[in-house]
Amino acid sequence: MASLQALLAAAREALVRAGIPAADAALDAEVLARHVLGWDRAAILTRWRDPAPPGFSERLRPLLARRAAREPVAYITGHREFWGLELEVTPDVLIPRPETERIVEAALECAHSDSAPRALVDVGTGSGCLAIALATEFPAASVIATDISPAALTVAARNARRHGVTDRITLLGADLLDSRVQGADLIVSNPPYIPDADAPGLQPEVGGHEPASALFGGPGDGLGVLRRLLSVAPPCLAPGGRLIVEFGFGQEAGVRAAASVAGWEVVRVGRDLQQIPRIAVMRR
């Protein structure tokens, strides 16, 4: 009987032949194997040279086929970690990314310089990743999470229950914000910001699987949704409140210009792990 090591090597090669970079293919094969086996990484490394458990290949094969068709691993396994929290993800929501954790970090920095926020809003919550992370970091705060997609709000509700914060998160169906949101100390958002014209150049995992409504910010520079948010957010903020938004590669100048036109001051721009400008902290 073949060892786990041999079967995972074959799985990696199959993914490479499908066009997935070798380093990603190795990680993806391992993650899918762990999902099938229900093991953590330590267990699979310890038993690396052991014969594969009965039925392993049969259960792994259809998952590898889905990955070879460029379906994201998170949609295959149904979960993704964000800010140390295990979250359910489905094709109805954007897959949480490490870059978006910079919003949580910026919120914590704002709390250190100001008082801790007690009323938080997450606009376009998707899986609920930001709302739930902020609820865990600010246990005295109430959180409103909005999304235009009922299916996304259903996923966010399940994630809120999973992490025991349902009593502090109110989920609202809304296109950005509405009159039900008032007096927020902090509004955060990872809005759609990819220009529509960039769609053909996206990785198939992104453009072919993640929800377009959570990806694309409109024609031109892709900042159309952000501009709308800048216009509707002021009445929802408490005096001295902050707005923290994510944006994409090469968009810092456009974000600064849009903020200035809408009467916002950009207090700080934060960079991601690749030192790319990624988030903006604003105030009126």
C-alpha cells in the first residue's frame, strides 16, 4: 500500500499539471489531505511515511479534481482561518484574506489612541470575518454588519453563532449603510474595488469562483463603491468617529483624492505584508 508521502507527491504533481504553481500545489494537496483525514499538520507529518488509511485515495480524488479545475481550496473544505478564527466560507462570500486583517490591526491602534469603540459597523460583511474579529477584540462593543446579499448574511450568522457573538452582532440587509445605522464610533469595510476591466486578468480561482458583487467596484478605477461609501457614511458616525477601508494595488492616490472630495481626512495609510498600501484610516 502506498504511503501518504507518495500519494501526496502524486497529488502535488497532478495539481502542477493543472497549472497551479508548485509551492501552492504542495500546500493545497496537504490541506486537502488533512481535510479528508481530519488530522492536524503535526499528525500528517508524524505519519508521513505510513501507509495511507483505507479509503484515503478514493476520498481525496474528487477534491483534487475540483482543485485542478481551479476551485479555491477554501470553498472545497468549506472554511478559512481569519484573525485566528475558523470561519465557514461558501461561494456566496469572498474568501477572507490575510491583507484584510490589517483592518483589525488598525482598529486596535485607533482604540489605543482614542477610547475603545463601543459601536462598530462592518459594511459588506460577507462571511462576517471583520465583524466577528472586532466583536472578539472589543467585548464591550455592539457590532452592526451589513450586506446586500441575503445568502452572505446567512453565512455570517452561522459564523457569529459558532464564535458565540450572536448577541452582540446585528446583521442588516443593506446596500452599504442606511438610516438604521447611527452613532458609530468606527466603521470598517473591505468594499469591492477591482476595476471591471481587470476581470479577464484575474486568477481563475478568483474571477471564476468568488462572487462578482464582492470583487468588482465598477468601471474606470474601480473605486465607485468606495466613493458611495464615503458619501453615505458621515451621518452614521459619532463625532470623532473613524472610517477604515481596504483598497487595492495602485489605488492609494485615487483613495486619497476621493476622500478629499468627500470631505474626509486620511489620517494614516497602512501597508500589507508585501509593503503595498492596503488600508486607509479616515476621519471627518
